[in-house]
Amino acid sequence: MKPLALVLTLLCSAPSVVGAQPSGDSAARSSILALEHAWDQALERQDIKGLADIFDNGLMYVDYDGKLLTKTDYLARVKLNKDNFQQVVSGDLIVQIFGSTAIAVGSYRAAGTEGGKPFVRRGRFVDTWILEGKNWICIAASTTSIQH
Amino acid sequence: MWRSRTAFLILLVLTVPAFAQSGARAESEQVKILALENAWNQAIQGKDRAALDMLMGADLVYVDYDGTLMSKADYLASVKSSPQHPARVVSEFMNVNLYEGVAVVNGIYRESGEKNGKPYMLRERFTDTWLRREDKWICVASQSTLISH
């Protein structure tokens, strides 16, 4: 198991594994924030196993250009490394908890190269997470380019 | 008396009893959610704030196609004050993924009309997250992305 995949496994089941944790929504919020951060790291490292652990098999992912990807599509795209991400940073992250469902909204800045040319993309994302057993998994993710 | 036809239709959809069998129930829930999505389109077309209000949770997060983040209040105000006058709002395609008490709808939304005296057309991919609260579905997150590929 790659180190990041191990970290993700711990994060997904954080409240029961890491001992004393804040309870209720606060614990859930911390878990989601950590998973979002781990997602960025997994993208930078092209950690397919780590990413696969985060997503539900029915994941629907909408890319910044409006393309709809399944979990398999998304992982294949990361593996192909067409964007050659060198840095992915998320900011302004807000997490709302509705029982066993969580909505994470934030902005991101991704830098990489495509076809040998550098690019920087700024976008807004909304991720939907559900609690499955003791693990939070992402069932939907959507990104939109920030144009203003 | 209901203030609009759309609001009345939404109330009907929200109060239709669910079937007892789980398979039939899931199908029934999907149909219900698709009806709510269509009601949303109608409400946008008619700039029907009361109908939109019924569809959304108080804590809605909405990301518009240009990346603007809005609360429910922001969104309702933007629909009312928008210089866009939609004449036709349709969903070309919709898919519902149903989980326990949660549904994610993904689809393609097309809106055409007039803006500042000129015709406009938007084609977007949307993702809406609905939660079931006491047998009613409400939208808690919605995001649109312009289709440019």
C-alpha cells in the first residue's frame, strides 16, 4: 500500500481509528476536510489506489469543461496524466453536514502542463459525500471554471 | 390559494405517497425527483420565486456556470433580477443516482431566451443533490458547468 493510500484508509474511518475525536458534525467535518486535502495530494502523486478508496463506484464527476466522467473514466484520466498536475490547492472550503450526507464546497487552483504548455485553472467545486458504515465516500463531484 | 401553478404541482409531487416495495419505491422516488427537476425548469422560465423556494433547502449552495457561489437567498434574488428572460428551459438528459435518503441528479440543461434585447442560449451540465426530509425531497446543492468540449 502506498503511504497516501494508508493515510486515506485511516481518514475514511477516522473517528473509530484515531481515538479521542470531536463528536458529531465536528468530527464529520474534520474527516471531510482531511479527505478533500488527501484528494489533492493523491492527484499530485497520481495515486490511483488512494483515489479509488475515496470514491463510490457510482461516482459521477463533472469536469471543468462539462464532460461527465464515471469513476473508471476519472481514474483512467488521472493515470494517463494528460494534465501533468504539478500543484493542486483547494481553498475557501465549506462543509455542511446533513446527518450521513455532507456537501463540501470550495475553490481550487490547479497548475500543470498540457501538450507541453503550462496552464493554471481556477475553479469552484461541489462534492457530495455519504457515510457508508464508518467511511465517508464521495458519490458526486462537479467543477466549474471561475470566469469572474 | 397557491400563488402559482408550478408551486401547486410541486406540492402534489412532494406529497404523493411512496410505494411500499423497495424496488418500486426507488423507481417512484426517481420519478418524483425528475418531476421536481422539471418543475424547477418551469419555475425558472416563469421566474416563479415561490415555486423555487419550495424546492430548495434553506442551506442550499448553488454554483452558477461562471463559478459564482450563491446561497439560497442569493439565488432567488438572481432569478428575479436577472436580465435574462428565458423563453425555453429544458433538460436534454437526466440521470438519477439514488442512495439512502440522498439522490444525485446529473443532466444537461438548455436555456434560451432574450438578454438585453438579444437572443442567448446556454448549454450546461448540472449536478443537483437532493435530500429526503420527512418524505419530501429538497435540493441542498446545485452546480452548473458550461459545456465546452
